[in-house]
Amino acid sequence: MNITGIKGMNDILPGDIETWQFLENTARRVFGLYGFGEIRMPVVEKTELFSRSIGETTDIVEKEMYTFTDKGGNSLTLRPEGTASVMRAYIQHKLHARDPIAKLFYIGPMFRHERPQKGRYRQFHQIGAEAVGIDDPKIDAQVLAMLMHYCEEVDIRDVELQINSLGCPECRPGYRQILIDFLEKRLSELCEDCRRRYRSNPLRVLDCKVPGCKDATVLAPSVLDHLCAGCAEHFAQVKMHLDDLDLVYVVNARMVRGLDYYTKTTFEILAGSLGAQNAVAAGGRYDRLVKELGGPDVPGIGFAMGVERLVLMKGDERIAPSCPDLFLATLGEEAHRRGFALVHRLQRQGLRVEMDFEGRSLKAQMRRADKLNAAYSMILGENELADGKVALRDMSSGGQYAVAIEQIATLLRQRLAREAQPESP
Ligand code: HAM
């Protein structure tokens, strides 16, 4: 029997990878404009890191983590998200001592044992960013501006930015109790899951997709009506700065996040075209997390985008894979051997060059040059070796250019550079 990959964990093949590279490289470029530097963390962490930061009663920690015991008897988990790991690294390496402000981004795989469907996988990839050490609501607006700027640069349009505030330890418990009291009166209308969790995690009930729960919570009290003065002021300022930056957003007081570390601002970027799994990106503020993990009392805010969902949004748009600059065909044994060494020299001079190794007929070699979509080809035979000259053939126009073998790299580079220039109007 053939061994196949694991359900919900996908290969990213040539032809698709170019889109991934484009999305990743654009993140590096755009995030750099805002002062974010890259960080890479291990994919495995101590289980406790996630249960403590994401929250014991969340779906992620309750049911979705890939947790195992290693040979030393330690409970380890494949990271289901990046924020907790970044904060662990921030504390462990005392990044706060180097600079009270840390702006970090990461790109990599995450793991959640969810039911796979379009846009939802068990190994998926996030591009995330975290800004630690700034309380000012301007950073909330700037992080959102960066996220929307990124979407524009990768030409992801028709998305909606939704924002909310979840309050802080001062005002959230009060709201929580008000919500529990509200739900308690409607228990018979709630689904079994919600009846079980309405006390431990009442906010999740607002996010339940079961129609009965949706109906029962239409008139649920709004978190925004129960913010303390500090949180209300923070949220007002975030909205004011978003307006100043001309960012369009919708306030959604029912937005609930599946992770417990959030305080104050939370947000999601939704795309109608994605169907059920419509969040392209999500994030928020987590002002208590670093302290709760044993670090200094510093605030943080960040987001993560789902790369698979970005790729889905790009649809059939494909970025052409890079093709060889030159295909070298050979005639005869001596030319084949010398051609092999020439290919090596040209590659070391920075050109993408291919040849056929098997000594096939000239026709078969030229078929291969076509298949690889080589920009130029040349034939090296006894005559060319004797003259020290070859004919470079432009594969799209059919034009031929005689050139000394030593000059191939210079000529090709000139021609390719000219072709890469945008055509003048
Ligand atoms: P999250 O909402 O759990 O937040 O995930 C962020 C994004 O990752 C989602 O909006 C979605 O695009 C993508 N995603 C999540 N689960 C899957 C899945 N099973 N398959 C495909 N894509 C998925 C976080 O992870 C937070 N760490 C975000 C954050 C950063 N908050 C503050 N800083």
C-alpha cells in the first residue's frame, strides 16, 4: 500500500509555491516598513505554555491540540498558534531588557486537530505579527493599518475589518456575570454544548452557530455597554485613529475570540468569498499575557493571517514559476562532456541553465527545452567547439545571435535584463 500524507496536512507543490513565496516575501517587505523584525520559534513547546495562555476552557486547549509525551516523560504540544511561543521567547531571552518595545513577526506552520474542510486544516500556516510594550491606542490602529496595507499589496480585496473590545480584568468579570445571568434565563433554548459551557466560557455562547442559540442571544447584553472608563476611552481612541488613517471598519460587539488571553481591542478580517471559514486574519490586544507567563508587566497586540486562506482568495491567479534562462543542447560525446562543464560555469555566473544528461537526440533535447519554457537555447557540437562560438536562440521570437562561448553569460544577462524592463508606452 502507498503511504499517503496525513488528513488535513497538505503538500505545497511547485506551481502553488510561487503564490506562497509571494505572500511571505510581501509580508517581510511590508512589515519591515513598520519596524517589525522576524523571529522563528520551535514548532513544539511545553503543553503548559498553551494551556496557560490560550485558556483551559477554549476549544483549542480542550480538544484540538496535538499533545504527546516525549521519551523523557514531558508533555509537549505542536504549537496551535504563535503568540504564546513569541511571548515565551520574549521572556526567556529578556528581549525587554534590550528594548522595551519589541515588534516581531513570524511565518510558519501551526497544528490544530480540527475537522478538515475548505479553509480549515490540521497543519496550516500563519503569518503573524506582535507588538509588545506599547499601551497607546495608536499602536492598535497602526497594527491594523499594516494588516490592511498588506492585504492591498497582495491584492486581497473585498474584505471587511471588524473590531470589538473585550474589556479588561476590571470590567470583564462584571460583564461576564451579566451575560451568565442573561443566559441562565434561556438555558432551555441553548444547545447542549452551550448549556455545558455557559458558566465557564459564556462569551463562546455568543459565537455558537446553532440557530437556537443565535435566536436566544439576539438581545444579549453588549460587552461595549459594560466597558470600564479606561477600556471605553481606549476603544474610542482606536476608532478615532482608524478614522484618521481612513481605514474602514465595522464594530461587531458580538465578536468572540477563541483564545482567552485577549483584553481590550480585538479584530477580525473577514472575506465573504471564503464561505464558512471566512476569517482571513484575526488578533487583538493581550495586556496581561506576558505577566501571566512570568514576564514583566508589559502590554501586547498582534494578529495572525491564515496563509491557506490567503491562497484560496488568490483563486486561480498563478504566479509563473521561474524558467531556465538557457537550455544547452549538445551533439556528440565530446560536446556533451564539455557542455556539462559549461553549464556548471554559467550557473556559477548566476544564470539558470539546464541540459539533458542522457545523451538523447537533438529533437528530444529541444522538446525538453520547450517543456521547461527556457528563454534561450543553444546547440553545442563539434563545429561550435572548434570555432569557440555558438548561436543563441531566443525561444519565443526564434531570433539567433552568434556569440563567443566566453561571452555567453554577458550577452544573456544583457538580453534578459532588457526583456525584464517594462515596455515603454
Ligand atoms: P486565530 O483566530 O486562532 O488567532 O487564528 C488566526 C488565523 O489563522 C485565522 O483567522 C485563520 O485565518 C487561520 N487559521 C486558524 N485556524 C486554522 C485552520 N485550522 N486552518 C486554516 N487556517 C486557520 C490566533 O492564532 C492568534 N495567535 C492571533 C493573534 C496574534 N492574536 C494576537 N496576536
